[in-house]
Amino acid sequence: ALLESAKQKVERQLAEATAEKQSLQQKLAALETEKQDKLAAAAAEKLALTGKFTTEAKERQALATRLAAAEAAQQEMLTKLTAADAAQRALQTKLDASQTEQKAAIAKLAASEAEKTDLTTKLAAAGVEKQALTAKLDAVIISTPQPSLQADAGRQQAGQDNALQQASTDEITRLKSRLADAEARKPLAIDFAKEPLRQAYAIGVSMGEEVLQLLSTRASQGVKTSKDTVLQGIMDSFSGDIALDEKARNKALFDVSKKVFQNLKKLEQQTLSEGKKYQQNFAKQKGVVLKDGIYSRIDYAGKGKILDSDIVTVTIKETLTDGTVINDMEAEGKVWSQPLKSYPPLFLGPLKRLGNHGAITVVIPPNLAYGSEGKPPKIPPGATMVYTVRIVDATAAEPQAKKP
């Protein structure tokens, strides 16, 4: 009976354990189901967030593209406005120059008239003197012969009078020549109230400026030219009375071109050699950095970091290695202002080394500057260029207004 009771107790415990096991298995199955449901929900939520992030990224990219386009349009408008201002200033300068030329022409006309009057007076006086000398000489020649001493004196006096007459004749010839020159140089009386005449005069001045620029360029290339002779050639071309035939003119032009070519080659070799020495000496200085073929040395580091989008205003001084100044924006009261990232690569790298109000010296070899052509008449071929760049100010770009 005890054994049977113990057996029943064990069976009861076994049944309870089995029931508990089944209960635990059911709970485990329920937990697994709940886990799978949560994992599925998390995956769905992740997928939804991924899609949302992708959409937002596309929207941000579209906004960035539109922002870049707006900045480009703004920069283009700024460039056009700057060009328009420059054109307006150039026109005003030409107008001022035209008015100055007009005043000079009027003054020159008055001076020419005065010179003509003076020469005419002198010519008339010389003519009267010549007539008096001629009459005196005739009187000596036809006078009755005198004794030998008096005859010698008469001949001597006649010789002196003859010499005076010849001198007077020479003076008259000289005065006539000067009068003719004065007449030739006499400016036209131009009625500038008439538009066609103003246009014609402006064309003439423009052509004259181009000729002077060409002569200046030739002088910088080692070919000195007589302005008076060039002017005579222009006048002969207008009149059609040309002193040299076409073959002679072509040969003269060929000879000039040949001489210019030889001079430029010689000048380029000299300039290249001097520029190379300058670069080598500059590279030895403390703090000089060589990057992308450009040397730069910080003169004043400035303060604060400048972002690519910041509006950076600078002044630039451009010189040759011998110190000859080509352009000096600060001396001319000019500045250059645009986003930092919009500056040319030649200046962008050096500018990124600076903080606000910093200054840097940049040395650019000829192959990255004006090359073998230079920029006549100021910049010779093969020139190494030196730039002093100073940041006047750097300010944050104004945020773009959001569209509704």
C-alpha cells in the first residue's frame, strides 16, 4: 500500500511537471510569436524610415542644386553690373577726354591763328626790307664810277648789301615754310553739335589711341618709331600720295616684324632667367609654400576661419619681379568681392591659408601667368608675376530666403 501510494504521488508529480512543461512551451511559443511580430513591425518601420530618409536626401539635393543655381545667377548679375559700371566709367572717361581734346583743339587753333598772323607780319616786313635792299643795290650798281678807293668802297658796300639781300631772301623762304607748316597744322573748325561729326572725330581719336598703343608696344619690344613719320604716313595714306611703293612698304613691315621677333625672343630668355632666380630666392624664405606650381608666403595670418561660402573682399597689387607696378587696386580705391569658392585657382589656394584681414604674397611662374606672349607694353614675355593679396573683410553670405 505504501508503494502504491508513493507510485501515485510520483505519477501525480510527473503529471504536474508535464502540465507545467506544456504551459511553459505554450508561453514560449507565445513569446516567439510576439518576438516575430515585433521584428516584422521593426523591419517595416525601418523600411519606412529608409524611404523617408531617401526622399529627404533627394529634397536636400534638389534644394542644394537650386541654391547653387541661385548663387550662380546672383554672381552673373553681379558680374554684369560690375561690367556695366566699368563700361559707364569708360564712356565717361572717353567723354571727358573728348571734351579735353576739343578744348585743346580750340586752344591749338587760336595758337595757330596767332602764329599765322605773326608769320604774315614778319613776312610782310621781310618783303619791305628786301625791296629796300634791292633798290639800294640797284642804286649802287648804276651810280657813276668814282676813283679807285671809292670804287672799292662801293663794291664792298654792294657786296654787303647783296649779302643782306640774300639773307633777307633766305629769311623770307624760311618764314614762308613756317607759314605753310602752320597752315598744314591748322585744326579744322569742327561743329561738334552735329552727331556725324562727333562720331567721325571719336573714330579718329580712337584710331589715334590705337596707333599710340601700337607705338608704345613696339617701344617696349625694342623698336623705337618716329611719331612724326608715322603721322606723315597716315596723312599720305589719306591723301593717296604715298612716297613708298607697296614692295618697299611690305619689306619695311617684314623687317620690323623680324626685328620684333628677335627682340622678343631675346627679352623672353632674359626675363625667364631673371624670373627663375627670383623664384629660387623666394622659395628659400621662411614660411614659403609651393603648391600646384604657385609659391605663397603669409605676411599676416589674420584671425578667424573663412568658409567657402563667405563673401571675401580683397585688394591685389600686381608687380614684376623688379618691383614695377602693373596694377594696384588699393592705390586706385578698388576692391574685388565675391564668395571665397568663386576665386580663380591661382588665388583660391593661397586665400584659404588666411584668416580674416590676412595678407599673403603670391609668386606665379610665367606658364601659369601671361606665358610667352606677356601683355605689352607693360608685361614682357616670360614674366614671373608677384601678387600681394590682402583680405579687406570676410562676411558670412546672406541666407537664401525659403520659398513657401
